[in-house]
Amino acid sequence: MTFGKKRVLIVDDSAIFRRFLSSALSADPGLEVVGAAADPYEARDLILSLKPDVLTLDIEMPKMDGITFLKILSTQHPLPAVVFSSLSARGSQYALQALEAGAVDVLAKPSSGVFGNDLARELISKVKAAAGSTRIPRPAPPTSMIAYNSAINKSLPGQIILIGSSTGGTEALKDIIPVLPPNLPPICIVQHIPAGFSAALAKRLNELSKLEVREAVDGDVPARGTVLIAPGDMHMILLKRGNDGYAVRLKNGPKVHQCRPSVDVLFESAAPLVGNKAVAGILTGMGEDGARGLMALRNAGSKTFAQDEKTCVVYGMPRKAFEAGAVQRQVALGDIATHIVKCVAGTAASAR
């Protein structure tokens, strides 16, 4: 074993894909592939003998599926995992179930059998983030927000809520969006997620929430009581519509910070339009996407926040934004919904 390298165990029933994963991960000097298993039963024995730091795990396998294996691991031998799922509707649902079961992140498994450099780069990035991630307890739901309802109903025309998130963000959003009241100004979210999986995420959040949550479409008009989630692999841009309204434009432009959708693309498009009428925040995630855009929003007069280190699965994006001076307040995950409501109602303190 080379000191300092993160030890990776590959679990996949496809021998071809195991070879690709091994080759891609071994090319990075910070990673060491210590073994490969064709099914969870084989993986169980290798985990005990090889003591990996992180897993890559296929969801759909014979003998035992990846979700069941994750649930067993979480009680007996918890390990961070990056899961692979197909882009089918069923695969998207499985991906969300895997994240609920404790997976750190998800990647789309190519159906063509062609594995390119882009997938290799994304794989390395996500495996490293997973290896350095933190397991956090689920926060208790916030207390009643009824006291703020009257103030929210009188919120300024043109108010909007903007959120960016990445690794760990799908579960963080489940702790925030479902407890928000239905009379909030519109919410636009960029979550780093593969194409095809964002619709399933929106559907799941919609089922849990008082707000209407859906995947954004080009030309959408953000409205009070609605949440628009950027589609995977599409940038979301905010445009002016009338005196106090906005519209959403989707585009397949170059990746920003190796991300599409990018938080910076949304935030930077919004900054000159929203002025002091936005509440904007960055949740758990890897990298620096969103820091520059959040700074632009703060400079425009918007209220800004970031998830705090203790409750982040990966304290990367929030750290970069905080260090850049873009964050007015760092907020624990369990307090973010209340903080957003207080910002909209005009009762939140803004001290950094």
C-alpha cells in the first residue's frame, strides 16, 4: 500500500466495466484500486480483508442488488460509496433509493459500452470526494413556521430563492424543501446530477413537499409556491420578464468547473437582475462551483448563506464561497429552511 492513497474496492458484475473502472481509477496518483468483486457476497469478504476506504458499486446486480447491500453495510460496516445506475426511469428511481440508503454520489452507467475520458474524470472526482466525505445524522425537522406566514405573504415583488448543491445535496434538499411553507417566492435549484436523474429527484421532492417541485423546462416562469430544478446536463439561466418577474432559459453550453448544470451560471445570470431581492445559498458539495456567483449576488445586495462544515457531507463548495467572502451566514442543515423563511420575511440577522 502506498501511504496517503485512498483504497478503492470495485463492485460490478460486468468484467468489462470492472476493467474500465480499475484502469481509470489507477491512473490517479491519489487512488489505489485494492480489489474488484463481481457481486456483493464477494465484496463482503474483500471489505473485511482489504479494508477499502471507498466503494464503487453497481446498483443492478444478480444475487443481491446494490441498494440492499448498502443497507446492510450501513449497519455492519459503513463505507462511502459511489453508485452506478442506468439512465432508465427504473434506474433513476434506484439511484435515488441508493442515495437514501447512504450512497454519497451517483453516476450514470453508459448503456453503449463505450467508456470515455469524461466519465473517467468524473469518476475520479466523485470517488475522491466520497473518500473524504463525512457521514452526518439526519437533522430534526424545524419547528413551526406559522409565525412567518403573514410576513411571507407580504414579501416584495421580484423576490426569489436560489440554491446550489452537489455531493450530498440530494439528501440535503430532502431536509429543506419538504418543510418549507407553500407561500414562498419561487425557488430555482442547481443540483449537480447526471442527465436523466433530475426528473426523478424533482418528482420525489414534489411528493414530499407542500411546494410544487418540477424539473425546469426552457421558458419556464418561476412562480410563488414553485421549485424549479435544473435538468441534468443543462445550464439554467435566469432572464428578466416584465417589471418584477423572471423566466428560465436552459442551454447546453460548455461545462463550468467541469459541471453542467453549473451553480455559477445560474447565480451570475441572476445577480444583475435580482439586486437585493434574492436569498441565495450553497449546500454541501465538492469543488468551487457557486462561489463566484454567490459573491456577485452578495455584492448586488442579496442575502447569502452556506451550509456549515459540521453538517456537510463534503465541505468544498461552501468552504470556497465562505473563504471568498461571499457568505453572510453559515447555517446548519437543520436550520436552513427556517433561515430561508426568515430571510424572505426580513427577520434574519445577516452577520457573517
